Amino acid sequence: MAAGFMAARMNGKSPLEDPVNAAHAWARYRWLMRLMLTITVAVVAIAMLVIYTQADNVSPHFFIAVALGIGASMLLMSALMGLVFLSNGTGHDASVDNSLDSLDPANPPRDRRRLGWREED
């Protein structure tokens, strides 16, 4: 598994190496995170209001757990997806070569689109 990570190499210079492109990309990422923080706070507030109006005799610990669970989940998902958007939107993904065909010279590269379903790797 670690050899797969080591095999990825850069085709050329990444657009994120340019300070102007990197500054623009990270500014867009910070804007996205501020937007998602606002949406997360609104969703948590709505969830707390719904729980307060619909449930009787609920412990304050339940409110804390629900607020932290919803908040942490939404912020973690938005942070990870934001990094995916940042990487793809700047062209950084296109500058990485993930081909493993050159690692094994004994086996020539095969066109995987032409393999039948009964053929084994």
C-alpha cells in the first residue's frame, strides 16, 4: 500500500506552487469554510429548537451531544470536501501522475477497457 503512495509523481509544476494561485485558492477555501460554519450554526440551532419543542424531559447533556455531533460532522465534511475542491479547482490533481505501469517493466501496460469480465488481473 505504501508503494502506491510512493509511486505518485508530479508530471509538471503544480499550480499551487505559484504564490498568486495559492493565495487565491486558499482565500476561496477560507470563504467556503466561513459559509459552511454559518450554515452549520444555523442547522445546529434549528436542531436544538426542534428537540426542545418536540421532546419532554431531555437532559442538557443530550443537547450538548447533539450540537457537538452535528457541528463536528458538518465542519469535518465541509473541510475535507473543500480540500477536494481546492485540489481539483487549481489543477493540482492534473499535475500528479498516478500511473503504475512504468514500475513493472516485465508486464507491458494493458488496455483495461478491453479486458473481459472473465479475465483475471
